[in-house]
Amino acid sequence: MKTSLLIMAAGIGSRFGGGIKQLEPVGMHDEIIMDYSIHDAIEAGFNKVVFIIRKDIEKDFKERIGNRIEDVAKANDVEVAYCFQALDDLPEGFSVPEGRSKPWGTGQAVLAAKDYINEPFVVINADDYYGKDAFVKLHDFLLEKHGATEFAMAGFILKNTLSDNGVVTRGLCDVDANGYLTDVHETKNIAKTATGAESDGRVLDPNSYCSMNMWALSPDFMGMLEKGFVEFLNNNQDPLKGEYLIPIYIGELLEKHQVSVKVLETKDKWFGVTYKEDKETVVDSFRELIESGVYKEDLYLDLQ
């Protein structure tokens, strides 16, 4: 069965302080975070990787990771494709508002791949490390028989997803007694505290579930996402900065009882390069994972 990993790598990385944060080396042989996600996905059984990038970073992207991943993919019978998120890639009848330079968010990013996805898929952020467990659980979910509107999400524990170097935005999740998502609250300015976490002075449960934008979806989701983008553009109150975000849209679908989302818990520790100061922590974290045997120093050696 064909299963795809869709990697959103078009982000500008404004908080990172310049440069393309998705391409920052963090491994012992200059691997980037995406290398570890791709390794874990191939190991879990995914056989197609689709990169969503911007046209202006295509050359750097392919030189830094794309060409190398194509070699790894070929050796493991994995298909690779590229698609491009563009500010002016809008539904018929819409145009870019004057003065807007910001992309339209993760919803539009995934839509950039609509012509490349015909199979169940998992979508992730390029600059997040998710751990092996989530890839295995979501891939297993994709292999099960599900309806077109039955999805899943990797449920990370909030305290395992915070940065020591600044505030983060997380989709805080409400989950029912059967383990299904009932709502997602996009929450900004979440800071780590001595006792857990808070957002703008409001204490948060550090053991609650949060979304790290790692979803297991059916190909039918693309049609739903396309329709939702039109609705978003018609109702957007912030034409210069408003974003069409996957967690928000899925939350709207849940509210209308149009989809179900199974929350698959993972206790792996997330880490990523949100701030420039995060890089040292991420480098140290990968070194520890290698030293403890989770990964080989030559990352892809165990796939061959």
C-alpha cells in the first residue's frame, strides 16, 4: 500500500533570525532535522516523500538535502516529489491583497500538494523532530481500513514540546473518553515555567495533549481543504496577515461533526529550531540519541 509523508518546508523562519532554519545542520555529519524525520518515516514503512517548498529556495534545498534524499529514497524504493507553495496560488476569483507578503499558512501549504497525493498520507513540519513512535503509530493507522473522513493525530504531551528560549504556539487539544479529538485551541505565547507552562499569565496543564501539526489524513481531505480555503478567503478579517491553518480548519470540521480524529499518544520529546538559541540544544539532543543507540552516526546505514 502506498503511503506518503508530506513535509511542509516552505516556512520563512522569521523568528530564527535570518537564514533558512529548515536547512540548519544539527547531526554529527551535518544532517538536518528533516533527515531524521525521513529516516523514521522510511523505517516505519512510508514509501513516498513529498516536499512542499518555495520556488526561491529550490536550488539551496536540493543542494542541502533533496539530492541526497533522492539517493536514499532510490536505495529504499521510495518515491520523491516536490511541489511549491506560492502566495498567489489562490482559488479562482481571488487575488493577493495589496501589501500582503506573508504566505497563507499550513492549509495552503498542504493544498500545494493536491496533484501529488492520491494515497493516505501524514503531514509534518520540516523543522520539528517528532521521534520514532509517532511515525510508527500514524503509519499503522493509515494501513488500517478507515472511512474517507476518519483521521488521526499524533498527541504530544505539552511539557515535552516547549522551548527553553522563548514562547511557542501550540494547538491545545480537548480529547474525549474514547481518545478522539473534540477541539483544538490554537494558543500563542506558551512559555515554560518552573511548575509547567503558561500562556499570557494563564496556567496550562503541562500533561495535556497538544498538536504538533502531525496528522494522518485521507486523500479526500484535499477536497475538503480546498473548499475550506474558499470559505476562509471569503471570511478572512485580516487580509495582510490572516492564515489558513490546518488545526483550526480541522477544529471547524469537528465542530460540524464532519470528521473524526483519533489521538494517538506519543511520549517522545519534541524538539525543533524555533529560535537561533535552540540549535545548540537540538544538536546536543541528537548526539544523545546517537550515543544511546536510537540512531546510527551514519544515519541511513540501518535502512540499507
